[in-house]
Amino acid sequence: MKYQYLLGIVACSAVLSGCSSGTAKKQVAESDGEEIAFADPTIIRENGKYYLTGTGDNHPQGFTMLESADLRTWRVMTGDSVQYLLKEGDNVFGDKGFWAPQWFRDGTHCYLTYTANEQTVLAEADSWKGPFVQNTIKPIDGSEKNIDSFLFKDDDGKYYLYHVRFNHGNYIWVGEFDLQKGAIKPETLKKCLDCTEAWENTPNYVSDPIMEGPTVIKLDGVYYLFYSANHFMNIDYAVGYATASSPLGPWKKYSGNPIIHRDIVKENGTGHGDLFTDSVGKYYYVYHVHASDTAVSPRKTRIVPLHLKKSDAGIYDISVNANEVIKPYKK
């Protein structure tokens, strides 16, 4: 940092006007606040404002929340330094590895599904603000490791739990879900996708195949499964999607994948996020990126609007623009 500062002085001596402009831009950037470092982020909109949570370096472990009116500037609602939705030890499962939360509302009741101890978990609360707890402290399916849960409710009232299971790699599975019991119906479990495309397993970080971070929406009768591929430490960690006529698949991958990648948004390690809409129904994707070109952590939060254009086949082509990426800051 000192070395960069000295270079700035030399440059100012040589080209005063140009350096003054650069310094002003730097000061403006620093005045924005602290860049947010939630990995695996998710956002909901309530009462005209947005609320953000994700995987963070929290002590005690758990999930904290920030509020925003414009998606750019965020703050803690209570005025305290931190506000927890769910906290380790407070009537919830897990004592390590808290990550990838998802808010889920069913009528007036609220749920938070998350990963801890490499198990998916379901907690509940009377308010989306929490605190989220469990009546019985347990994972959703303790029979084997499973992570990255995402709850989806279809138009017919059935629930589905998308999540990741391990088998010489990470793969996305789905099963019909009994929300009252907090359990997967095991006879309905199906694997969603295999690693078949070159972009999904690049040599920039050698690992078993990894497909994770599922999010599902339904548009005009078609199901869209968004997922991330590659190891999260890979600079080519990226987002694609697949479509199906049923929440259980079979899934057809979009030919234009990936839709969010370092070549598109100009940052490394772009992935594992969630979808949300603004007040007029426009879709956004919130995701994380690497800390810099040379460091993975702490992963930084990013938000980008999605552009949807229906093809002749009735499927939406979905894309993003690099110049629309939002870098959120905490004030």
C-alpha cells in the first residue's frame, strides 16, 4: 500500500492534472463505505426495501443481515454492528461450516434453509427477520452429506428441495419435500445434472466435478434451474442454467452457458447466488466473486440485473451486462 502511495506522488509530480482526477475517484470510492463480503448471498424484498444475507466470517457462527433501499448502500437495521438472523447454539443444528442460507416464506410463516456441518438444515420463525430456530434440532437428511439447499413451491402447492450431494464430486439433486415434517420424500429423489460441458470443469483449478448453488424459478410454465460449476477457488467458477417442463426434470442446459463468468463480468470466481425481483418485477442475480485477481477470500458480493428475451422455442435467453454490475457497500 505504501509503495502504491509513493508511485502516486511521483505520478502527480509528472502529470498533476491527471493524478488529481485519479485521486478524486479513489476518494469517492473509499467514501462509499466497506465493500460487502457475503459469499453464497441471497436477497429478499420486503416493505419496499431489500435484505441481504449470506456466508460470512461471523463469530459466533450464523447468518447476519443488512438492509438497503437501492441495492448499492447497505446498513444494519438495528444500528448495531451486527444483526443475526440465526446464530450457532440458539436452538439450531450445527457447530461449524455455516453457509449458503435461503429465505423461504410460506403464507405468513418464514423459514431459513442453510448448510452446517455439511448437512442441510431447516429453521423457522414468525418473521423474516428471525430469529430462526428449530423445534427439534436436527438436519434435514442425516443419512449422508448434503449441502446448498434451495426450497421451491410449485403452483400446485407441492414443495421441492434442491440441494447438492457428494459422489466423486458435487452434484445437484431434487426431491419432493414435506414442509411440515421438514423431510425429503426419498422415493422422489433425482439427480438433476451431470458435468458435461467444458466450461463446467476447467483446468485452472484441478478438482472433482462440482455443480452447486441451485436456484429455481418458473416462467411461463417452464422451470429454470440456475447453478454454478467448477470449484469455488477456480477463477472460472461461473453460472449457467437449464430448463425443464417439470420441477423434477429432465433438464436441458442452455446453449449459451455460462451466463455469468469472468470473461463477461471481468472478475474472477463468479457464482453461487440467488434470484430476486425489484418492485416492478425485474429479475436480478446476486452472487460472489473472488477478493482480487490473486486472492479468493474474502469473497465479495455482486448484484446484476438479468436480461430475458424469449426465443422462438418459448425459452428465455438470459444474459447480463458487465457495465450494470452493482458493487454493494456497507455504510
